Amino acid sequence: MDTLIFILILHVKAQAHTNSCSPINCSNGSDINIQFPFRLQEFQPQHCGLSGFDLHCKQNKTTVHFPSYGDLVIKSISYDLKKLDLLDPKNCVHQVFLNLNLSHTPFSYYYILKEYQYLNCSAQLSASFLQVPCLSGFKHHVYVVETSFVMPDFCSHVKTVGIPFSYSPFLSDNTFGLGLTWNMEKSQDSIATKFTTSVQQEAGQFKKLSDIANDKALACIILFIFVVVMLLNIKKLSHSTKRMEVEKEKENQKEPHTAAILGDYEALKPKDNPWPMSRC
Ligand SMILES: *[C@@H]1O[C@H](CO)[C@@H](O)[C@H](O)[C@H]1NC(C)=O
Ligand SMILES: *[C@@H]1O[C@H](CO)[C@@H](O)[C@H](O)[C@H]1NC(C)=O
Ligand SMILES: *[C@@H]1O[C@H](CO)[C@@H](O)[C@H](O)[C@H]1NC(C)=O
Ligand SMILES: *[C@@H]1O[C@H](CO)[C@@H](O)[C@H](O)[C@H]1NC(C)=O
Ligand SMILES: *[C@@H]1O[C@H](CO)[C@@H](O)[C@H](O)[C@H]1NC(C)=O
């Protein structure tokens, strides 16, 4: 009996948690579904996502902020591929490559990287080299060249960095290249991870309950028993809940499998009839 009551309590708790962390988007027209490990910083509590996965809404666009660069606009998120496609609002993908430092983020480039050197030249190189228009001006010409290239005197070396591709006029429009992937182990927020595990366990308990409680009469009987036992047995209940929570806490110490978190997330979506007792 105590177990049944405990399950009912878990159900109420799971409802409250999942509602505030349900998938969200920045605007009606947006097809970008924001869900764990991401969260919308302005609209969802911290426990809905992992640290480093905070997203924002700016002018109806979903954005992510990188201290080394600034805001990038999210074009799409694939939770299956763990892939984030980004657009540079300044339309200069090589400025992103040059400045974006992902070392203290959960992200890395999705594509295989190759080292290139960025050169800043006071005169143009031969016509076979194409300068990066968005980084160049009248008196300086920026090029992305192979690391083996020996630069002339009128050039200075800006940086050698691993990037997905060199400059090409056909790839400069941001439609390709700003793909990132993420690694949840790189996020240190173990509290959020623990939380998700406990919600999953609670949601799992609820599923079993809803199966047996499909019958309305049975649901009402369970509700009646629940109320009676609650009234008669409040002291005992609080004792047993405490004990079980301690056990649950111990279980949560184990590191949860990250794939399971994503896979099981579906289970957290609110059901059509989440609280059968309300139909009594
Ligand atoms: C989004 O669409 C729903 C109906 O599809 C509508 O009720 C709601 O007002 C819309 N929200 C905004 C911000 O336009
Ligand atoms: C975005 O969210 C709103 C409510 O928050 C919802 O009505 C709408 O269907 C969502 N849009 C998409 C494309 O998921
Ligand atoms: C954002 O979208 C809403 C409707 O979904 C629209 O009324 C509003 O003008 C948009 N804002 C911007 C800055 O585009
Ligand atoms: C990125 O930043 C870290 C420290 O914040 C630094 O050690 C590393 O060299 C930087 N990487 C690049 C490519 O600038
Ligand atoms: C290239 O050099 C010019 C002038 O020397 C400077 O203004 C510009 O910021 C430099 N660009 C890069 C990418 O280093």
C-alpha cells in the first residue's frame, strides 16, 4: 500500500517537472524544437538543460552565444545525429572559423578539420588565390592557404587553425560548414543529469500506473484508497517517503548513460490523459 501511495506521489511530482521542461520553440514559425540537453535560458529553469547548452530567442530566431565569437543563429538541431547547424548573422563564416574557440564548450566541429593558415597581406596574391571578401578591405587582403604555403614579405601570419574547409566563393554563404556536434560528458552539470534520471524513473513508474488505472472505476477506487490512507497514515507515509528518497538518491549516484537520456526523453512528454483520477 505504501508503495502505491509512493507511486502516486511520484506521478504528481513528474507531472510538475515535465511541464516546465517540455520541448519549446522561439516562435510559431520556428521548426527548431528545443529540448534536453538544450534549454531556452529566458523561459526554462536551469535543471531543464545541461550547462553550456543554453539557447536564447532573439527576434524570433534561436541563438547560441559563444564568448569567443558572439551570437550564432541556429538553423537546425538534429537530436539523432547530435548535430547543430549554425548561421553567422554577420555572414562571414571565416571570421567564425578564425575566432570561435570551442575548447571550453560541449561542442566541436561536426566535420573533419584540416589545418589552414590565415594570412593578412598588404597587396593581393596572384590571381589563383582568392581573398576572403568579408575579412578583406582596400588595403588588406585576407587569404586562407595551405600550411605548406610560404608567404611573401607583404603578408603577415594571422593564425593557423583547424577548419572544415578553405575559402571558396561557393561555400561562403553559410549554407555549409557551421555544423557542430556536442558531447554531454564535457558538460560538468551533474546535478541536471541526476535530475533527468530521477524524472525518468518517476515517469516510468507513472506508465505502469496508467496501464492498470485505465479502467475508470479502478482509478476511482485507487483515488479513494489513496485519500483514506493519506488521512489515516500521514505520519507513516512521511517516514517511508523519506526512506525511499534516500534509496533513490543512492541510485542516482550512478552515472546515467547519456544515450538513454535522449532516447527516453520521449517518455516525458505529457500524455493525453495524464491524471486518470480527474475523470472521477
Ligand atoms: C501560435 O499559434 C497558436 C495557434 O496555432 C496561437 O494560438 C498563438 O497565439 C500563436 N502564438 C504567437 C506568439 O503567435
Ligand atoms: C512552437 O511552440 C508553440 C507553443 O509554445 C506551439 O503552439 C507550436 O506548435 C510550436 N511550433 C512548432 C513548429 O513546433
Ligand atoms: C516574431 O513572430 C511574431 C509572430 O509569430 C510576429 O508578430 C513578430 O513580428 C515577429 N518578430 C520579429 C522581430 O520578427
Ligand atoms: C582556446 O582557448 C584556450 C584557453 O581558453 C587556449 O588554450 C587555446 O589555445 C585556444 N585555442 C585556439 C585555437 O585559439
Ligand atoms: C589585417 O590587417 C589590417 C590592417 O593591418 C587590420 O585592420 C585587420 O584587422 C587585419 N585582419 C585580420 C583578419 O587580421
